[in-house]
Amino acid sequence: MFPVKQPWLCKALGCYDCCVRCLGAVPYASLAATLLCYAGVALFCAGGHQALTHTDTLVQMHFARSLQDYVVLADFIKYFQYVIYGLASFFFLYGILLLAEGFYTTSAVKQTFGEFRSTQCSRCLSLTFIIVTYVLAVIWLVVFAFAAIPVYFLFNMAATCHTVNILSETTTSLNQHAWVCMDARQFGLLPWNAMPGKVCGMTMANICKTPEFYVTYDYYITAFAGAGITLLALVLYIVAATYNYAVLRFLGRKGIRC
């Protein structure tokens, strides 16, 4: 399909002018948002899935003695991993739809197709995409906030382990660093009746030295960054789609064929 009114004009205008017209019809904002959305969702889903798997191992080994102490967390991990699969599939399809809608509205705004016009139905469809994307952005804002909780917990745990290591090097008394603890129950990760629910002193320092701890920490940072990138992509979608919709409304009121 040629982005000019008559296909034979492409030969008359030359290859350069034809390419310029083609590039003018590309919705760069929607294209950038799509790439950001795919990258963000991929990071969030991959990092989140692996982080949850390693979290289950850490909790079993160090923070809970029986399954009953963390049964809620175990169920959440299991079901949220299935949710991650659904998120990846949904955003793959939704990203394609938003990119197609971006091509449609950009072509309409720039009047690149001769007999193409925006109808009331098409403007209603564009408004629907804006509303749905806005709702998704609000949801991802909540996801972004909750993704910060495990990152904050592990960051504090790493900082506390550093404190324990300093105390262990500067003093020979076990009482100096035995009181330094990290309690998972205070962060809402475990119920208050979970035992032991916390790790202290050199036990915690030894946990921080394990590869399992740092791998889990890195995965949670990856998921947190992915959630932020996805949120940025959705905001960019909203801005681009709202601008195109506003122009379509303006052209429609002026009676201009889009």
C-alpha cells in the first residue's frame, strides 16, 4: 500500500520522496512505546518468575520451619507465576493492537491516504483504547509500588549484613552483633506467628554471602525495573493516543476529511 493518493505518483515523485511519505506515516511515539512495553514486560515476567522461585527456597531454608508458617506466601508465589504467563501473552497482543491503532490515527491525522477518513466509530474505538490503557497504567503503578517491597527488604538485609560484618571485625564479642536482625514479618512477607520469621547476627551474614541471596536480589531488581519501563511505555501510549484523538476530533468538527 502506497502512502499517496495514487500509486503511480510514487514513480513520478521519485524514491526519496516516496520514502519520506512512508516514514511520515510511522507512529514513532507508539512504536517506541511498543518496544518499551515489550522490553518492560519481558524483564518483569522473566525476573519476577525467577525471583519468586528463589524466594520460596530462601524462606524454606531460613525464615520458616514449617509449610504452615508461609502457606499464604507459597500459594501467592504459585498462582502469581501463572499470572505472569498470562501477562506476557496479554501484553504481546495488546501491544500489537495499540501499535496498529497508532498507525491508524497517525495516518488519519497526517492525511496520507486519499480516501481514508475517520468515522465516529473509529474515534470511539480510539477513545476506548485510551481508557483501557489508562486503567492498565494505574494497575501497573500499583504493581510498580509492590515490586519495590522485596527490593527494599533485600536492600536492607544486605546493608544489615554489611553492618554485622563490620561489627564482627571490630569486636570479638558475639553480643555486639547478635541483636542485629532482619524480620520478614515486619515487611508483611510472613504472618506474625511464623517461626523463626527472622535471622540475626552471623547467621544472617552467612545468608548474604550465598549466591542464592544475590541472585534473588538481582532478579527482583530486574522485575522492578521492568515494571517501571512498562509503566513508562503505557504513559507514552496515553500521551500519543490522546494527542491523535484530540486532533481527529478537531478535524471532524471542522468537517475535514482525514
